Amino acid sequence: MHPYPSHVTREQFELIRPDLENFRKQTRPRTVDLYDIFNAVLYVLYTGAQWRSLPHDFPKWKTVYGYFWRWSQPLPGDDSTLLDLLKKSVAYARMSAGRSARTSFVILDAQSVKNTDSAKHVGYDGAKKINGIKRSIAVDINGLPIAIHITTADISERDSGIALFSLNTQDFEMVQRVMADGGYTGDNFASMVHTIIEADVIIAKQSDLKHGVVTPQRWIVERSFSWLGKWRRLWRNCERKLTTSHVMVAVAFMGILLRRL
């Protein structure tokens, strides 16, 4: 198969191949190459194509979607295979850069995204005037995602942030400080974060720039959102379910990470 711009190499795929192969017991010989399946998922994300519009040099679209669906399903008492792989990829990338697998500092932000007609869940963000969903992410100092949470756009940044920490407490065990922008201002938010993960909240306000106070770490999370902007399927929310939107964001980050390793 001629490689598309979205492809990862065989060597890069080897980092995640064992988990994709062993996510469940195989009862009969596999007839497709999981490398082609994963690259087909990346192709859909990168180009914004419909599943049915996959080029014919990939496996059949129903086969590709079938694997994606199974990899997206939560495992007993755990994340889905793809979400778990993202966490492992982030830990591997941090250790490759000479850092510990767990971070002590995260930057939090949210992004509202318009829905397409196929989306089932919708909410209106009055501040951004967007009808769709809200993506909340917490990233480390390198912009790598530590946790992702998807809600409808009508949920406030503070509430979606609280939910992100509450649903992913195990990923913030070493975190001591959380940086966020002015949208998260409030003693209630800071006290809730401290109760959930025992971390202090630092608010980087836009007004600080007028007084010569520069917080460059604040813009790291904006760069992470810009990375997602390179994947056309993420320009709008095309997924019916919020859980699928969550997995799509995770796969996009995984594609970015694998090409760096």
C-alpha cells in the first residue's frame, strides 16, 4: 500500500501493536493486517472522510469500523483499548524525553466545537455562540494529554473541568499544580480541585499581560488544541456519541505521538 500523509510507519506501529492484538482472545486466524486497520482509522481522522469513503487499498470499511468500535469499548473496570494506549504512549514519550512517567504540573483548558447533523448530543455555548460539544483537556508541560473529557457545549468550563478530574483521579496522583485561564476563576473551583486531586489551582489571567506578567506555560494547551486542528474530522464534531468523540481525540493525539517516537 502506498503510504498516505496520515500513515505511521511499521516501526512506530510496533509500539502499540501488542495491545491492539491482545485486547481480546482471538478464536480464529486474523485475515487483515492491524497495521492497515489502524492507518485506515488515522486516514478517516486526517482527511475527514466518511467510513464508507475509505480508499479501496485499505481493508473493507465495515472491517475497519468494526475494529475501531471494538477498540473503543470500555474494558471491564478500565478504559477502552485506545484510551489506555494513549496513556501508555504519553508515559513512553515523557520517559524518552528524560522525564518521569507521571507529571506534577498540568494546564487545563476547554474548546467548544460545532456539531454536524449526525451528532446526537448537542448544547449551546452562549459565550462562544457555538452549538455543539466542549472538549476539555489537561496537558503536561510539553502539551501531551494527561486527560480528556467531552461534554455538550452548554456545560461550563468549571463544571467540565471538575468532571475531568473526578473521572481521571488516578492520572493526577502526582499533580501538585493546575494552571487554567480566567474562565476557571473562583474559590469553589479551586477548592473542588484540591478536594479531588489535592492540587493547587493557578489562574493565568489575560489582564496579566497588560502588566508585564508573562505565563508562557498557559499557551502550551492552546498549541495542543492547534495540533488537533490538523485532523479534519475534528474541525467539527461528526460523532453521534460523546464517547466516540472522546476516542477520536485520543486517536489523533496518538497519531501525533507515534510519529514523534
